[in-house]
Amino acid sequence: MTVIKLKSYLLKPTHLAPLAVFRMAFGILMLASVIRFMVKGWVHTMYIQPKVFFPFYGFEWIKPLDATGMYLVFALLAIAALLIALGLFYRISATLFFLLFTYVELIDKTNYLNHYYFISIISFLLIFLPAHRYFSLDVRLNKNLKATTAPNYFVLVIKFQVFIVYFFAGLAKINSDWLLHALPLRIWLPAHSEMPVIGSFVTKTWVAYAFSWFGCVYDLVIPFFLFNPRFIKITYLFVIVFHLATSLFFNIGMFPYIMISLTTIFFSQNFHMQIIQRLRSILKMPETEQASFYVPSFFALKSLRVLFTVHFVIQVIVPFRYLLYPGNLYWTEQGYRFSWRVMLMEKAGTAFFYVHDKTSGGQIEVDNKTYLSYMQEKMMATQPDMMIDYAKFLKAEFTKQGLKDPVITAQSFVTLNGSGSREFIDPTVDLSRQSNSFLQNKTWVKNF
Amino acid sequence: MTRRNIVGILGLFFTLLFFSDCKKKKTEKEETDESFDKSAMLVNYADKIILPNFQSFQSVVDSLVVAFNGFAQQKNTASLNALRKKYISAYLKFQRVAAFEYGPSESENVRTNFNTFPVNINQVNSNINSGNYDLGTVDNIAAKGFPAIDYLLFGENLTDSSIVAQFSTDPSAARRITYLDACITEMQSKINIVVAAWSNGYKTTFVNSTGSQIGSSLGLMINQLNFEIDLLKNSKIGIPLGKKSLGLKLPEKCEAFYANKISVALAKECLLNIENIYLGRSTPDTDGLGIDDYLQHLGAMHGSVSLNEAIKNQFTAALTKLNLVDEPLSSSINSQAAAVDAAYLELVKLLVLLKTDAPSALGVIITYQDGDGD
């Protein structure tokens, strides 16, 4: 009974207007983001200037290109984003965008942001969605592509993904630091005491608590409300207020605007058809709507079912992988990434690396600035897997300089959510011999 | 499954999730809800510390110029020693402005232009011999400023009279005196620009930038404080001590190596300046609003003591250990290796507190990159 119900829910025809609007919004936002990224000079500071990169485990073969190559990648990203917005050569441009964007993100985990992970996932999903079959240049070039409706799941996958982002972000906030101590907001908010009007509020402890609890409840509840057409307007108002507030207080770039724009997919199809009608009248491209239902081929249907199922199973499991490791998740960060854990900790550290020469018995204290960018050093000092990567780099570097099989140790002091700095790792361990394998618990990270 | 069941299961799940994490009780901090007067703090920094320090550095540079003119007119050991004295007091005073490398100082690149050491003596000598140089180029960064003056006024194992001879009777004497003049004049003109810019406008900019955002005055100050403690720990002490060279001592890397009697004093001045900035202290007994008061106001902790207490104690510890190191540092790194090492270790601890704990508690943002939001 429920299976049949579910099946009909997933397969029932739904209008493609929401997906078309989503496609345009995503393309335009990505175009803006890529241009912003280049204008800020980040291509240079993040991918050209650094001497060392921190690739993800299993992706060590991913390397940055030279300056021309990297700028070419970003130029192609901008073009692909524009083509996605226009719906021109859609499958190719979506695939290109996904591959290039993910490539860039895999180069250096220093720059890992949940937002970027979200963009990678959305662009991956978009490859398989018929977002170009309605109100696109592809349709104008090839009338056969055109469809007005498609099975509901094509729109649902996006909605599910948004649901997961919010809900898991909310789950991650259910912890004592966030709810009982209002940390780290209690540290971050008072820093804005100079702001007009709200400045005098942000220093109040109750405000930090209110923000923490509201944020947690918001993340847990909003995805359910988004699915309810009756409350969509008021829900969306909350979405706007919430994200604008975060953009006011925190340094989070385009993400608030991305979420505000992309959650419009939860609006009714009439809402989206009106948008497209308006665009048509602006662009003077009147078109009579001829209903046609896009049905994927039997083979496509089967493979998409497997693909989306596997994708969402992974999405649900991955955030819980931290349970496999002992210790405080925020401290060890084992299983921290790819879990929609955002804004949860104020963590900072200083790490001193030592290269020991067996022959002379002497040691060299490494000047991290010689090899790492400010951001890389900052991130490395609090993330054990990056410390291993750096130690391995140092070993290779100093071997090249003539030391024989040097031992690399580090002394690191980290403060977490106002704890005050304390020793982070065992200072006697040769980090260059440690592994970043997921199967290995990093026992050399001290207990919090 | 009814809706009520689902709600029940979710409720249970959230509760479990919550309690799975509740292990330790934290000691609650003492905080006040009032906002801290950042503006008054910045006014204190600008009016009582930064600008006065720049002005007093400016005046010692002026008397350095006077002493140079005296030496240029009458080249003898007496005028040489008078000049050396002014050089030493200027170098010591410089330590009191080196950490203000933002705004005008940043545009004039004061720290790099005035004090890139060790000096590149080959570059200095080739400049003097050719008589053809532009001190503004990158090649000459380690061939000017205090380190070059240090080399020119003291030389390598030379008697006072042979130094005087280098400037008076040597074939390159005229070019040498011109070079010394160029080094001193460059400093004078740069510090004049900086003081003028601070008095005419930048002070207002500095005081009004009360945020904790990127490029805010507090962010700049903290960032430079970190840079300065890093320099103190590494360049002034660690490198000569052999921390970067497998324990091999490198006396020639000491600051003011040729004067060979003020390296420890310079390090102490540097440390005192860092402490003054931290405390918002202008003279030993005038302690105004500073980072210490802000941290205290925020109730930042370090273990069981307040972070401010921990930092103040660490300043004392570092200064105590540094006081046990004798001049010249170039010999102490060998003869008193343990004492220098002890001072170094205290500086490391101080660096951790200033670089990790303080910015984290203050919520200042130093990087321009986007962070992870919600």
C-alpha cells in the first residue's frame, strides 16, 4: 500500500517550470560566484601561490595546474555556469561544471567549505535532471527535447538534497556546547558590538542563547515546512531572514544568497510558471504551452533509480561515520567533513613542526610560513589529517635538502570553543609515518 | 506508523543525541552583558601609544641625523662614538614602533625597510664601491636601515680609528659616507611621512574602525602583534640559537651583530613594546584600555585562570628569563645556551597565547577567505 503510494508520488507528472527556474538561478549564481572568486584574487592565493597543497585522502593524484591552466579552469566554469543558466548544451555544460568545480575543490582541503560540497552535489544531480527540457535554448534548437512535465522525482531529488543539508545541520547543533553554553556564538556575536542598532544586543548572553536555539530549531524544522505548500510563504520569509542574518554576522560569502534563491524550488508550479511567463514577455518570446510528458527510457529510469538511491543512502550515512571513531569529534575532526556541520566551533591553534636529523642528532624548527599560506597554516594547526600531509611534505623536502630519513614531530596547541589552548597531539610521534586511512583511528591526537 | 509515533521516535532520538554528548560540565565564565568600549580602547592606542611612540622615534632619528652631520664634518673617534650612541638609542626606540605596521607604516614598509637582518654585507660593499644604487629596490632590502648602519659604524673586528679611516682616508671614503647618509636619510624621510600621515587623517580612520572584521583596527593590531612576537622568537633569538639549523649556532644572525652589545636589549624592548600594546600601557604607570581589558571583559579563560591572567603571567615569565641572558647575545648563545633556550621556550608559550587564544577569544577575523556558514 505505502509502496504503491510512494511509487505514485515519485512518478506522478510534475511541471518542469520549477526545475527550469532552479537551473537558471543556479547558473546565474554560479556565474556570479566564479567571477567574484576571480575578482577577489582567490584563484591566485589559493591555487597558484601555495607551494604545498593538501589533497583529500584517496585523491592525492589531483594536482593544480599552472597559472594559465587554473584561470582557464575558472573561465570554463564561468562559461559552463552561463550555459547552464541559458540551458544551452545543458548536459555537457552541467557535466563540465560538476567536474571542474569538484576538481578545484579536491586540490586543497584547506579551502573545504560545506557550501562548496553542496555546489558539487547539486551540479552532480543536475547532470541527470531534465532541467533543460523547458524554457531553454536547447529546446529552441531542438523542439523534440521539449517537455512540460516529467516524473516528480526529478524535482524531488533537489528538494531532498536541500532537506538533508538543513536537517543534518540542525542535528549537528544538538550538543551541549551549542545548546547549553551558546558556543561558539557567545564568542562570535559580541565581536559585532559596533554594529548600528543591533550592536548593543549582540553582547548580551541571552541573545547568543536565543540565536543558538533558534538556529537549531530552524534547521531541524524548516525542511519539513518547506515541503508543506500551505506554509510556503511564511516558511520562505523565515529562510530569507535567517540567511540574511547569518550573512550580516559571518563571513560566509555567497552561501546565504544561494540558499535563498535555491529554496524557491519548493514553491508551487504556478509560481514558477508565472516567473517564466514574465521572462517570456520581457524577452518577447511568447509561446503557447503544449502539454507533453517527458518519460525517460526504461534503461535510464532503472539506472537513475539506482543512482539516486545510492546517492541518498550515502548522504544519510556519511554524516554519522564519526560514530566509528572514539573521542570528541570537534577535537579530533575524524569524520567531521561532508556532514553539514557548520558554525559549530571556534577552533584555533599554533603548530610547531620539528625535523630531526638522525645523523647529527640535531633538530630544525620549521618556519611554516616558508611553505604554507596563512590559511593553510591556520587550518593545518587544528586538523590532524592535514598535519600528517604536511609532515610527509616536510620529510620529502628535507630529504631533498640532504637529511637522511628525518623524523617529523610537531607540538601543537589548540583552543576549542573558548577552552584555552592545550596540547593537541603527542609531540613524540613521527607524523610522517602516520596514515590518513579512514580505517585508522588517530591515537596520537590527545584527549580533549 | 502514525504521526504521533514518528514525533515520539524523533524526540527520543534527539534526546539521545543530546545526552550522548553531555559529558563534562564546563565552568561557566564570568561575563557581563555590557558592550566593551572598543572606541575608547582605540583612542587610547592611537593617542597614548602609537602616535607618541612614532613621534619619539622620529625625534631620535632627527638627532641621529644631527650626529651624522657632526661625524661627516669632523671624522674622528669622538664624533664616531657620538653617532654610534644615537644609532643605538634610535634602534632601541625603533622596537617601540615596529609592531605598528599598518596604515602609513605599511605603505612605507617600515619594518622591512628599517630592519631586515642579517645585513647583506656583500651588497653593502658593492653598492659603496659602485656608488650606483637605488635603496628602494628589492635587492637592497638587506643592505640598508639599521642593520647596514650597524655594519658601517662598527665593522668586522675593526678598531675605532680604522672605522674612522674607512670614512676619511680610504679611497672609497666619500662614497661610504654618502651611503651612510643615504641609509639614515631614507629612514628619516619615511618616518616623517608616517608621522604626518598618522596626524593628518589616519588616526581618525584607525579610531573609527571599531569592528572585528577583516582590516579592522583591532584585527590589524592583533595580526601585527603576532607577527612581532614571531619575529622576536625566531629572528631575534631562535635563529641565532640554532633552532632552524640543527642546533648549529649562528651568531652572525643576531640583530645588531656588529655593535655586538645590544641584541638582548633590543629583544627586551621588543618584548616590552608587545606587552605595552597588549596592556594598552603608555608609560610604566599609565595603563589605559587595552586588549587585556577587552579579554577580561569577555571573560575569556585559559584552563582554570582567566586568559588575561595567563597572558600577563607569561609576559612576566618571558621577561624574567630574558633578563637572565647577558650581552652580547652572539656569545650567550654558546656560553649561556641553557638560559637563552629557557627564554626562547617562554617566548614560545607567549606566542601560543597571543596567536591562538587571544584572537580566538576576541573573534577577530584576519583572513579574507570565506568561512563555513549556515
